[in-house]
Amino acid sequence: MNNPLTPEQEAALVAAIRQAEITTSGEIRVHLEDACPTPEPLDRAAQVFAELNMHKTALRNGVLFYLAWDTRQFAVIGDAGINSVVSDEFWEITKEAVLEQFRLGKFVLGLERGIKMVGEQLQHHFPYDHATDHNELDDTISFGDAKPPRV
């Protein structure tokens, strides 16, 4: 995949992740690829979640923002720990907040808003413990090269 982000945009997203993670043991990742190889982006997000070993956090509180850039498909997915404490409505509200900005062509702003919303929930349910917490997952943006299925 060619990185569609400028270095400044990528740095802004990493900064948003780090800011959201300051007050929580939760982990947030962003994954970008050209096209979603599955009909449903949530299914692909679950695959990427596993590939990135996001299910291996101590409290199962990882969250992945998945975006297929060229095909404009998006999903946000959380692990069992966060899913057990937030409602399905939270995920829908977060997704809509991100998509609202996407529709305006503001992809980085949309992701930043979603990251902030998730960070607030993670902080509430999984506050940072200075004695035991450490950054369990890389904060950098991951990129894929999945190709859409042939028809």
C-alpha cells in the first residue's frame, strides 16, 4: 500500500493515539489498506485485529480503527474487555462521528475524533495504573496490502 497520509497527518494520528492512551491501560491502533478484501469491513477489521495480536493485551482492552482507503470502507472494533463494559450504541456513535468527518473529506480529523471518544471510554473503564501499566502495543499506524477479491 502507498501511504495516503502526509508525514504530518501520520504524526497527528500517532499523537492522538498517545494522548488517548496516557490515562488508560487500553490500547488503540489504526490500520490502513487500499481495499477491503472482504465484503464486510468489520470482518476484515477482526482479521487485522488478530494479525496485530491486539487480543493479547492483559485486560483485553484493545481497539482497532480500520480504514480501506481507496474503497472508503471503515470499521472500529474492540476486544472482549472493552466490549463487556460499553454498549453497542457506543460503537455506533463512535463510528458515525468518524464517518461524519469522512463524508466531509476530513479523514484524519474523523479518526482523531474517534480515537478521542474511545480514549475517554477506556480511561473511564480502564484507568492507568502507574505501578503496573505499560504500552502493550505499538502506537504507529499499520498498513496492509490486501487486494479486493476477484469477481
